[in-house]
Amino acid sequence: MNGFTYLPKLIENARKSDRWLMVLNRLMRLLIPFNSPHGVKILEMGFNRVRTTAPYQRKNYNHVRGMHACAIATIGEFSAGLMLLSRLDPTRYRLIMASMEVDYLFQAKQDIIAETELDELSLQSEILDPLEEKSTIYKTLHTLVTNSDGRKIAKVKTKWQVKDWDKVRTRT
């Protein structure tokens, strides 16, 4: 049993309580240790929307003391992946990012905030219904990254492979 087993119930609780959101943030640091030194944090777990943040701190700087392009890409990926994890049971479906495209719009010299949305109709018609007939589907999510003043920093497009764990075949 891994930490992802607890995610559905924890996410449900985090939608209603700041205390549970804090617990979810701690668990995500353990499940995805790469993000921990960068200060990636969940701000809001809505049903159709996820908001995450990364601080303007030294570990996230580039050579001109702006937010590094990879920090911006990482928060975009994290936000989109969390959106899918919050809507799809991770014990039933495997999620793997297949590709990512980032359009950088403005240099960030403040904390950044990423926002990803997935409505019920898209979830049903573009993910769940196709998975009834196909073993693997691909879903593209769009994430907007802004700075703490609301200025658009980047648009992140992530393409995710979604597959039922029963259909996963791996080599050992």
C-alpha cells in the first residue's frame, strides 16, 4: 500500500478544511520529493479547479534572479497532475505525463501561482467514457501560471496518458 491509496479521501477532506489541506501538502512532499526543495504547495483544492504555488526563493532562481523556467514548468505540471489525481482514483488509474509545452510570457520575480481546471463534462466525455472502450487515453490540460500580482507568466500545456491499472503491463 502506498501513499496514493489515501489520496481520494484526503483530497475530499482538503477541499473542506485548511487543516486537511496542510496534511495533503505534507503527503505530497513525501510522494513527490523532487518538488519539496522548491517549496511547491497546494493553495486550493476545488472540485473543478486546483491552485498551487511556488515561492520566489533562491532555489528557484535562474542566472538573473528571476524564476527559473524549470520551476515554472514544474508548478504547471504539478497543478495539472494534481487536478487529474483529484478527479481520478489513483488506485484505479495510472497517470503519466506524455509531453509538456510551455509558453513563457513574462519574467517572474515574485511567487508564482498555477491554476488548472477540469469540468465534469470534459472529465466524463474525454476521459471516463473513452476508457470504457480503450485501454489508454490521452488528455491535455492547460495551466495558467501567474505571479502574485496576477500578471501572466506562462501557459503550460501537459498531455497525460491515463490507463486503467488492470491494463498496465510492465517489464521487470
